[in-house]
Amino acid sequence: MNRRLVKTSKFLSFVLRHKPEEINLHLDEQGWASVDELIDTARKHGKKLDQELIREVVATNDKKRFTLSKDGKKIRANQGHSINVDLGLKVTVPPQFLFHGTAERYLKSITQEGLKPSGRHHVHLSADYDTAIKVGMRHGRPVVLRIEAGLMNTDGAAFFLSENGVWLTDKVDPKYFSIVKKQHNR
């Protein structure tokens, strides 16, 4: 993704997931914002957006962070919110194992306290090891945890699958994960 698309994606993540009030953007209860209002409020705050750029960011974002409504008039983030929204996700039975990528420096507290949402609504989990490594690398030397999602689900934990394939749950107790022992170069 080119630099302009990356900057726009980061801006959209910020206003659609965390701080819509920074540009006076209104999100409905499901996290949807009017594309026209987004363009207008962003412009008033020095950020140049247009419909074509927004469509390109949605279409090319490797993590599929955003969704446009069928008519293209609304946009929202698929998950990762620190603000209160109801994405309308349904409880879904997870696969037996899921993965979580983190940085080595967080491992001590994670093994003691478990995985917590850390300012978001849910803990984010990946369906595959490679995605978890990429996530962990964003924060430092990566470590991957294998989550016993099937067992957690049997024990009563709820799981949700976001539109972009990220698995979500409230928390993961240390008894439900193990460290995957593979070497990685940073």
C-alpha cells in the first residue's frame, strides 16, 4: 500500500475506532459514519479525503479494517474499537485453536494475568500462526500464543468472528494458552 493510503488508513482507524469526536464525526450505535460527513469533517480539520480514496483504502487494506455499506454511503471499522459500538456480531463457535501475536516484552504480565482487551472491547485472535507473527512483530520481538479456543468455548467463553476474519473474545485466562516455540528473525 502506498504512503498516502497508509496515512489515510491510520486516520480512518483513529476516527472510526477511537476518537470520532476529534473531527466532530458522528457514529451511529453500530459504528457507521456517513461517508459524506466523514469527508466534510475531515476537510474542516485539514485532512483531504474523497470518495475514491476512501473506496481504495477499504478495498486495498491488507487487514480489511473497514467496511462500506452496500450503497457506499456509510463506512465503519470492522473491529478494534475503544469506543462503545455494537457491531452486531453473533456468537460463533471457534476452531479448536486460535493464535495471538504479541511482543516478548509483554509475556511476563500476559502469563500472569492472561490476555486482556487493553483498552479495546475484545482480545483479538488470529486463525493462523503467520498472521499472529505479523501482529506480534508490530510491537517488538514477536511471540505467538496458541489459544485453546475450543476448550474455552466448551467452558463458556463467547467468541465472535469479525467481518475481516479476526476472532474476538473478552479475555483469555493463562490456563488456556501456551507459547509456540519457533524461532523468528526480526
